[in-house]
Amino acid sequence: MLEVERLKQKFLRYLSQTSDEPIGIVVDRSEGCWIYSKEGKRYLDFISGIAVTNIGHRNPKVVQAIKRQVDRYLHTMVYGEFVQDVQIALAEKLVTLVQEACKRVSGKIEWEWQYYPTNSGTEANEGALKLARKFTGRKKFIAFKNSFHGDTFGSLSVTGREVYRHPFEPLLSEIEFLPFGDVKSLKNINESVAAVITEPIQGEAGIIVPPDDFLPSLRKRCDEVGALLILDEVQTGFGRTGEWFAFEHWGVVPDILTVGKALGGGMPLGGFLARREIMRAFAENPPLCHVTTFGGHPISCASALAALNFTEEENLPQRAKIMGVKLKEALKKIAEDYRVKGMSEIEDVRGKGLMLGIEFSKKETTKAFVKSCLEKGLIVGGTLHTEKVVRIAPPLVINEEEIDWALETIVEVLKGLSRKPNLSLSSQ
């Protein structure tokens, strides 16, 4: 245990802290849906490192692909200069998956898509915003309240929570925030707008699923005024919601699609995709106007290609749909059982696929629930823009036995909280 304490002390001493209450698991190893600590305890990862480990921790096929690539070459030249077979293979696979998704939505492939790799999701959104301005020649962006698109300056500028923007202002100008899901507000999108950026399902806002007419109406309005539609699928992509991409639920096709998180199979990788004529804007007037050193790193590309192939071979989007229904219905039943008993603290269970949220009525209960789950070996977490929603997003490879264990743990935690006077779940 001395080693564990030393690591914790060095963690606090040498690594910059992002909060005063880090989760603090001292990681020894991980496998499948589980993380093992140096204290000898195991934890069921029910948030997938925030929607990253869709294919599970240390997926064997991904590990093999990484080892093969390490023996060939690492970084050789900045992206876009050398012809690297692993980058090409990944781009071909990813573009094919996106075009097939668009075909399922529209019935045809109307244009050729291209992929620009980045290191992360926020960099993908930065690139998408720049691309929209360059292609349209317009300056204004529309985003939505309570949205989250990343922490770099451009991405933060279109993130719809003032408490996080305010310390860093002035940010980008000419940003207007509309209510997410409000079709009537879309009339504010006009010919001065370069692009509208939105998550299909708002993640950090508390797993907010829009009304079914919202995204189709948004697509229509963008077409009417000539604005580009940027869909941020950094969190929702690659099967998380029960489809390869969340835009498939509503039958819309974006002009620019941003991806990250699960794309890399556990390695850092993001990117944005758009049709060729839009992407051309980065190659001229002037050329090299958007470059990256490590975007599309060979190791990350090898990992991502293996992850996408595994996701396709195992049909993980369909698995997420099936397991998501089971998990959501079970959580709703637990919530209803507590309401019947006069315990009204759980207000809602919502989401799609294996991107779910449990909303409590009090932030104190939410915090206690997350902490108690962790003590029992179940990793759940909050969402950035609300203190009342617990995020549920297990790896898409999770099995029924693991889900059952998680549900049993959740019931135990709720029973324990109901016995604490200062955290009573009973309605008053």
C-alpha cells in the first residue's frame, strides 16, 4: 500500500489538477469492461472513459494492430505530405462507413466524402469551424444552449454554458446560442451564418434527446439560407446510440461531421469529414492553411482501423441498441419502483442505445449516488453542465451478466441512500 500512497501523492504533486475531487483509482490494468486497481479491487467501467472504450479496454485485435505498427514505423512526416498506408486504410474505411450511413438516410450517395485526422474531438471541431468560414466566406456561427464542443478557444466559443466561457472571454465573436430542440427558434438562422454546430444528443447537458422534428427542421433551415450543418458526433459516434452515427435516428445528413473518442479504439484520434468540394477550401488560397503534426499518427490510425473493423464484425451498433433497451427499461423500472414506494428522487431515465442518463432531483443525491457506486466497484459519473444527471455509457461489448450486476449494485446504492437522513429519497 506504500506504493499506492506514493503514487497518489505524486499524482497531486506533479500533475495539474482539474478538480479538487478526482476519482482517484490507482490503475494497475484494464481488460474488457473492467479496470483493476493496484489495491486489488476491480471496477466495472460503466462510462467507458467517457464514451471512448466502445470496444472494451485493451481489445486484443487493437493491441495486435498497435504492436504490428510499432514494428513498422511511428511518426515520419506531418499529415498530408507522405503517403502512409495505414492512414489511407483508415480514411477509406471511415469514409465508407460515413457514406453508407448517409446512403441509409437519403437512399443514395450524393457526393464523395474525405477525412481530415486530428488528435482529439475538440481539434476536430476547431477544424470544422475554420473550414465552414473558409468555404462559405461568412463569419457567424449558431450553436445551442448547454452544448459542449470542447475546451480550446474556438470549440469553447460555441459551447453553450456561460460559466465555462466567462473566465476566458473574449472568445470568438458573432456566436448566437439558440434553445436546443426548439424548432421555432431556427428562424434566427439567416444568410449571415457560416454554419450551425450541434450535438445530435447533448451529452454534457445531461443526455438531452431532441424532439424528432428538430434535426430535420434544422437541416431544412440550413439548406434554405446556405449555412453548413456541422454535427458533433465526438461522443455519439460509432454505435454508442444504437446506430453507427446518431444522425441516422433522424434521417439527416450533415455537411461536416466531427468524430473522436471511440474512433481511436483507446488511442488519441479525432477528425472531421466533409464532401470533397468543401474540404478543397483547405488546399488553396492559401495552401497549407490548416495543418497538423501528429493528427493521423500511424499508431492511432492502426488502432482505429482495428477498432472500426471489430465494431463492424461484431455489429456493435445493433448490440448497443439491444443492450440499451434492456438497460433503459430496467433503470426505468427501478425508478418506478421507488416512486411507488413514495421515493421521488429519480426524476427521469433517458437516452438512446448505451448513452443513457439518470436524472435525480437533488445534486446532493447525485453526488452521493456516484460516490457510493464507486465504493461498490461500479464507475458512473456526472455530466459537465448539470449536477443532477448520472451518465451511463458502458462499453458496447458489455454482456448481460455484467449489466445485471450493475443493476443489482444500483439498487443496493439506492437502498443505502434511502436510509441516510440527510439524503432521504422519500418525497416530502
